Amino acid sequence: MNGFQLKFYMHENRKHNGILLYEWLIEKAKEMEIHGGSVFRAIAGFGRHGVIHEEHFFELASNIPVETIFILNSEECDKFLIMLKKEKLNVFFVKIPVEYGVLDGM
């Protein structure tokens, strides 16, 4: 199948509507019956402002980069992005065309 990979990048402690943004994105995707998503924590990173963020042993509230990824068909991708625009969400994303499927080796 052909579709898109949507990647969203944010700081781990960023919130939307009182919820961690990556958790909010995952919940919204689940509500929209998107078939899966994953969240990954970075070791370090920097964004458009050039500030390097990395985890340190003594930090309690982490501000490291987090990547949230979904693989969607074209219709799901359009609906998800429209929903995010209606929420007036300010988040960096990447939309990449992909081919995806399931290998059934049985």
C-alpha cells in the first residue's frame, strides 16, 4: 500500500490541553481509528532556535526532543492534519511518502 509517514517533533515536556503533546497526539490518532503510532525519545537534539537539548542525570523535568510517528493512508493523513490545524496546534512535522504493508511468512 502507499501512504505517508507523519513525524512530529516536540520537547518531551510540551503540553496541549493540559496533556503531554505526544500523548495527546497518540490519543487523537487512536480516536480517529488510525492503526498505530510510536513515540521515541532522543538522546539530544536542537531545533530552529539552535538550542541544544540533552538529558542530564540530575534533571527532573526533561526537555529533550521527542519524535511521534504515524503511518497513514492518504485519507487518514489528510483528516489528521485537518484536525490538528483546527486545534491550532503549533508543532513541526514531516510528511514523507511511503510504501507499507504486512509480511505474512506463514
